[in-house]
Amino acid sequence: MGGVSMVLSDLVDVIGGGTPKTTEESYWNGSIPWLSVKDFCGDKKYVYNTEKSITVEGLNNSSTKLLHKDNIIISARGTVGELAMIPYDMAFNQSCFGLIPKGNNDPHFVYYLLKDKVRSLKSQTQGSVFDTITKATFGRIECADYSEEDQRRIASILSSLDRKIELNNKINADLEEMAQAIFKNWFVDFEPFKDGKFVDSELGMMPEGWKVGRLTDVIKLMPGGTPKTSEPLYWDNGTIPFFSPKDVNGVYCFATEKHITEAGLNKCSSNLYPKDTIFITCRGTVGKVCLVACDMAMNQSNYAIKAIDGYSQYYVFFLVKSVVERLIKKSNGAVFSAITSKDFDEEILIPSQKAVEDFTNVIDGFFRRIFAIGTENSRLSLLRDTLLPRLMSGELEVPE
């Protein structure tokens, strides 16, 4: 591998995106996934799902363009430097750039090289309101000239780690889906209780010993807050994970983008919430639910939730998710932009504490396995992120 002799724009063609006219119904809800930054925030190599989709007509009547398999998407405005690879045809908005590897450059290598250069890209941002990178930015970021063989070897090492991470994520998603199905089987369809006595209620027939109540009867709601961002004492060299909505990445949250200090924790309205506390995002990205994998604080765009004695965190985890789905449906297609404390006053069926205890015993193994796999992924991510700069700089020899 040679010295510095190239810039990023020697390796990729940079193309801009766009948004079809939002008032034109025929442009939306089609078969073409349409990317915005929120779709690919987080530690995932490929982006498979998008919140919105467009039609062929929307594609043809706007400045958005199609990206194809193994092209790359990068966020360019506001949140700069989020990256993902494209698994199949997708369009994208104007807050992103599509990056198409040139010639024989290995697309996976280019993706990892860009990950290594994110800090350099962020240092080149412009804009008075939003941090922004432009197409010209890619012509200012220097990189070494890597042979095709070096590209292939580096990409192979890092891709093997990401493949294992992705496989683990798939296993965890399947485990969550199974656990969710068990929750529905017990607390929506009442299958384990079918042979027992049922009584009538304002919410329909329910097993004897259950009652009608409010979500707030089984949970305690707790606030978040942010220490003053202009005070270095609260942030510099912080070691306390500080959660924001973009950190949701599965059942458990293991790592956060930001950290605060003890002084910062003492100067904000968030407590330090222990493992298995439930966090729900309530502003911006609304209604994402996760458990925390270690002690964490959180910002004011979230609520922390703890089950009241007699009800388990695992039961409440799925209960809160089901109530959020209901709230979103009740918004009748309008933008569901915030969850307030009064939304948690939703009427629910409250099962007997014995039913919750039995359910928790059944479900406990699922959560233990999800946590163990998530812990392994944290180690794999750390290994990948440690190897990345050393491989790219040539500090680590790439084996034959």
C-alpha cells in the first residue's frame, strides 16, 4: 500500500438525492424504498428497511435517484457521516449522498475506508444552521492508494466480523419475535387461560382475577434531561453512557454515541438508570422501546420505565410496545410526533400477578439469550472498530 496519493472522489462517484412532492399522493407508498438519515443511523452495515417508499412516478418526477446493490449511502446534512451499504434498489432524499464505487474498487473496502474517514469528513462540515458536507468535500479528503489485492483482503477481514454481527442481529430479531408472539398468546389471545373462568368487563371478556386499569397502574415513569452542552466539565472524558433516540438498536442498548461525566449527571434531570430499565423514545423518533444493558442516563426526548412491584420488566417491555402501537393507530395517519405522560394513562387489561410471574419464567430465557448475543456483538464491534484504522493505515500487515 502506497503513501497518500488519492482523494475519496477518486474512488467514488458522488450523487445527490431528492424528495418527491409530498402533496402528490401518487408519488408515495409505492414499491421503491426511499431512504432518509433515520433509516440507517446505528451500527449496521446494510440498511434493509425504510420508513417511507415512493412510486416509479415519484422517482421520475423528482431529483431522487436509484442506488443499486453494494452502493453506499452517507448522511450529509444535520447528522453527518452515518453510513450504510445498499442491499437492493433504493432511492434517497437530499440530506444524503449516494456513493458509487468507481472501476474495480471493492465496494466493501470503500465502505470501510469511508468509515475510517468519517472524522475527517465531519471536520470539513459547513453551514450556519446544520452541519453539511458537499460533493466537493470528497475531493479534499486524502487517502492512500490501495492495491486491488489489499482492498480485497482488508474488506474480507472486516466483512467477516460484520457478517457475524448481522447473523447475531437476525437471531436476536427472531428471538424477540418469538417472545412477542408468546406475549400475544398469553395477554391478547388468553390461550393459557382458556380452560379457566372468564368474566365480563368494559374491555370485553377477561380471565377471572384480572382487572381493568391504566398502564400507569403497573409502571413508574421517570424523566430524562441534558446537562448544559457548552460546559466541558459535564462532557469531556465522560464515561457515563448518555442515551438519545438514535441509540436504539435492538432489544437491548449496549452503547451510546455520547457520554457524560459525574458532574454532568448531577446537573441534569436524568437519573442513572440501572440495567433492564426500559427506555422509550417520545420525541422526534417516537415509540422505539429498548432495555438498557448497563447503567445509563438519557436525554429529555425519552422516558425511563420501571415495572411496579409484582410486574416484571419483561412483561412491561412488551406491554408498552403494544400500547405504543395502539397510540400510533389512534393518530389516524397524522404525524405522531410526541408521546406525553398522559398517553401512558391508556386503559388496559391488568393480568393477575401470578400470570405475569408465570409469563416471566417462560420468557426469561429469551431475554438472557438476547443479552448474551448482544454482548458478543459489542465485543465484535469493538474488535472491528479497533482493527479498522490499523488496517487502513498499514500499521497492521494484511495476511496473504
